[in-house]
Amino acid sequence: MTHLAKLTFKTVDRSTKRDPIIARRDKLVAGLKEQKLVHAAVLKKQDHRVERHKWIKDEFGEAQLIKTHRRVRPWFFEQDSGWYVQCRYGARVIAADGTNNAVFVKSLDEVAGVLDAFLNAVAAGELDTAITKVAERQPRIKPGAAKAAANANA
């Protein structure tokens, strides 16, 4: 015990809690930065692909880690002789102004400006309420459950 006697021992609880608002902002900022890369690739008429690692089993049944590429879907699309840009949190579209879910621009070059505006808004905390609203999980109601509940109360 002479080796341990030289050390100073203390009891500590490690604080790993992170503010959920900051975590959501960081996730959205990462997505917007990736969309800027997607936009740059679309301007070059290419697909933006991200490398990911995947475990598969080979013919001997052993797990192998391989590298694959997945295509990143753009948050902007062409329609009505212009381009619509949506801000997404995961698979859900954020209503950035509270009611509308997309920004309309005339050309593909203007999409970068909208993505920059979204980035600045997220950094300033302007979209915190919209992100929180979208991030909350809604209770899943089975088909016909609402009708059954209404009949039971009547």
C-alpha cells in the first residue's frame, strides 16, 4: 500500500449534463454546414457523399468493418421556377418563421445565402423555440384509437 499512500483520493461525481438547447443548436449547425457542402457539390453537378462505417458478416460469419458512402439529401429543391430551401432538424422540417416551412429564392446561387441566414439565426438563438417544438416527441395514437376514446366518453 505504500504506492497508493502517496496519492490523494477524493470522491467526485462527474458532471456530464449538457444544456439540451445548446446540444440542439449544435446538431442543427452541423446539419446546415453539411448542407453548404451539398450545395457546393450541386453547383459542380456532383453528389455529396459521406463516408460511414458499417459492420457486415463475411462468408465465414465473422464481423468485418467496412467503409461505405451514403448520399446526403439536400434540404433544397427546385419547384415553381425557383428553389425552395427548408431547415430540418433530423427528418422534421422546422417552421422557421412560425408558420411557413420553406424559403423561396429565384436561383440556385441564392440558396447559399439562405443557408448562411439559417446558420446565423441558429447561432443567435432565434430558432430555439422552433427547434424545441419540433424535437418534442408526439404521443403515437393508433389508427381508430381517437374514435374509440370518443365513443367511450360519450
